[in-house]
Amino acid sequence: MSAPTLDRPDAAAPDEAALQAHFDATIAADRRVEPRDWMPEAYRKGLVRQIAQHAHSEIIGMQPEGDWLLAAPSLRRKAVLLAKVQDEAGHGMYLYSAAETLGADRADLTDKLIEGRQKYSSIFNYPTLTYADCGVIGWLVDGAAICNQVPLCRSSYGPYARAMIRVCKEESFHQRQGYELLMTMMRGTPEQRAMVQDAVDRWWWPSLMMFGPPDDDSPNSAQSMAWGVKRHSNDELRQRYVDMSVPQAAALGVTLPDPELALDPETGRHRFGQIDWAEFKQVISGNGPCNAERVSRRRAARDDNAWVTEAATAYAAKHAS
Ligand code: BYC
């Protein structure tokens, strides 16, 4: 059966069961679902939820590092940081575009973020206290993002999967620049090395929380994986990330702040300590150290720049007519 699409409204309308069967066959065969394909409402809603949260994370994620743009220690570091923060804006734009292919409205998504009706990544609710934090965000936060997002390049929804390919390539650059920055600081003075260790101590546990709640407390995982939106569970990706980070920490010469972290010789994987899920819940419910500041800045940006949107819309309308 050929795929029923929205651009063939006069074709004999297949019934709901046939549409569902076609969708199920697409997922079972590991083929892509595209915007014009019929999809169950719950699939569409689940994708809008995840993609919007992802887009919001990129846009809010510009703030912690953006705070250091005026204080970067050299022109080179400033140019690198500026390029990275601009890339994050670009990632947000691809992702909002992907959400639009599902019928979502970008302005409405922004309103939902500002009103606390949609989430963004917990990680961006922690402050960047020193310049070493910029390096650690590159290494650990972008590293976690790569670990989480590379499998999303095979997500079942075409526009999301394709957006992830470019995002992941850019994230790899981001991670390398963070690691290079930290390597440079580790070759510096004892104060610089202490600054790096302090930043690692503060960002390690929040980075592990980026992968989401444990599998037995993750309400969306089972359905999302059955639909091929997510390809691995939260705990699987977290474990992969820990295993990947331990040798990188050793090469850098820093200690990860977990006395229970140890290689299990039987499995070849690292055992690690208990994550503070109470802290995670506080942060995602709006009570982290920087939630109020992050959202109020985003609100100010929306309100102060509304005239730009209005002008651009009027200009586009004039040209269209
Ligand atoms: N923070 O059922 P679960 C970046 C929410 S930006 C906040 O496991 P799911 C970067 C979750 O949304 C990278 N909320 O959910 C940018 C759900 O609540 P709702 C951001 C979280 O979706 C700038 C509830 O908890 N990456 O790298 O199956 C500078 C239950 O969770 C978090 C993405 O967005 C969290 N950490 O799995 C530098 C990746 N974790 O929505 C770097 C795309 C969970 O029902 N997203 N929640 O109200 C995903 O892969 C998945 O959505 C998650 C969660 C693994 C995050």
C-alpha cells in the first residue's frame, strides 16, 4: 500500500485502522516517518514535547556561556565562544523548524517555555562561576549531548533525525574546544588547575542528570523507544557516558567527584555512586539555582525584541503581496 499523504485529500480515504497499520509497518521496518505521513496523535504530541524541550535547551543553553563573552581571557577565546554560542542558537532554530513540521507554532512554544508549561534541560540551571566552567561545559555537557544525540540521528521522525546530524557534527567541535581549553588550563598555574577541578566537581553530577530519570522512573521511555524516537534508554546512555568520560578525566588529570566510581572487571563498565534525584526533581520543577534568572532573561528577550518579529512579518507580507 502506498503511504496516504495530506497532499492527496481526494484519494480514497483509507480508514483509521489502515493508516495505523501503515504507520506500524513503517516503524517495524525502521523506515522514516515524514511530515506528510499520517501518524498517531500521541506520536505527534510526544515528538513535539521532546523536540520543543530540546530546542528550548539550546536557546536557554546560550545563557551560561554567554555570561562569559565579555570576560573571555583573550580575543581568540572570545571568538571561539561567540561562534559556539551562535551555533547553539542555530541548533534551536533547526529544532523549532522540526517542531513546525508537526504543526507546532514557534511563538506558542516559546510562550509555553516562559510560562513553565514546557521544560528545558536541567543542566542550564547551574551558574558558570569561573572561566573554567566554559571548558567543562564543552567537555562534559556537550559530551553528554553527543552521547544522547548521536542515536537520535536514527530517530524515526525524518526532520528530527536529519537536524541531529548537523547538530552532532557541531557538538563534536564544541566538545573538542572545551577539552582543549581545559588542557591549556591544566598546563597553567596551580590556581588554574584548581579552577578546573572545582568546575569538574560542580558539573559532573548535573551532567549525569542530563540523561533523564532512571529507567524505572521514566514515564516516556517505553513508548518513545517502541516508536523508534529514542533508540536507547536513559540509563544505557548514562552508563555509556560514564565509561567514555573516565579515561578522558584521567588524560586531563582531574578527579571525578565520586568515591564509588570504579571499573567493574566482570562487565568492563564503571560502577558509579547514587545520583541525587531529589535535586534533579527540584531543578526540573523550577527550583534550581538559576531557573528564575534563565526564564526571566528569555522573557525579556521575547518582549524586548517583539518589534523585530513584527517588522520582519510586515516586510515578508509586503513582499508576498
Ligand atoms: N532536564 O520520561 P523521561 C545542549 C523530563 S542542549 C529537564 O525520561 P524522555 C547544549 C522529561 O522531559 C541538549 N527535564 O523523558 C545546549 C519528562 O518531562 P515532560 C538537550 C528532563 O523525553 C547549549 C520527564 O522529565 N538535549 O546539549 O523520554 C550549550 C520524564 O523524563 C530531563 C535534549 O533535549 C532533563 N535532564 O527522556 C551546550 C535531548 N530529563 O516532558 C549544550 C533530547 C528528563 O513529560 N531529549 N526530563 O514534562 C531526550 O533525549 C529526552 O527527552 C531525555 C528525556 C533523555 C532528555
